[in-house]
Amino acid sequence: MMASLNRIIVLKTLIKHETLLFSDIAKEENLGMIPNEIHLQFLLDELVESDHIHILSGVTPCTYTITVKGINEGKRLAREGENLDPSRAK
């Protein structure tokens, strides 16, 4: 079963790369899937609004960078996901 695009995947991608253009975030090799670009933009907008990522000012094309808050949230969500994964049970 293929995972659907979500905040965890976007945050993990930006944690790994720190700063990326929208077109680079949207690449299959970065997300692990080919995203619906409208859905991706919605997630990015939410993450900007919540201060987990920033849009670099004065840079064209649109470039996103992770914040400390975003790094901490990405790590928290990853730990939460591990705790919910039955294959990781002891």
C-alpha cells in the first residue's frame, strides 16, 4: 500500500534537504511518490502558516526552508508514527 502525501513526508523531505524549490520538493526522489501538486501546495501553505517552514523572501522561484519548529515537529511525528507501527512492536 502506498502512503498518501502528508505533513510528515513533507517535513522529512525538508529536514533532509533544509531548503528546496517547490519543483524540487515535488520530485518523486524527494517525496517517495509523485504528488498531486495542488495537495502539495496546500500542505506547504499549512506548514508556512504554522511556522514549521518559511518561504525565503526575495527569492524566485518560490523556495521553502525548514525552521527549528519544523525540525522538532518532524521528529515528533516520526516518533509517533513508529509507536503506531505494529511491525516495530517488541
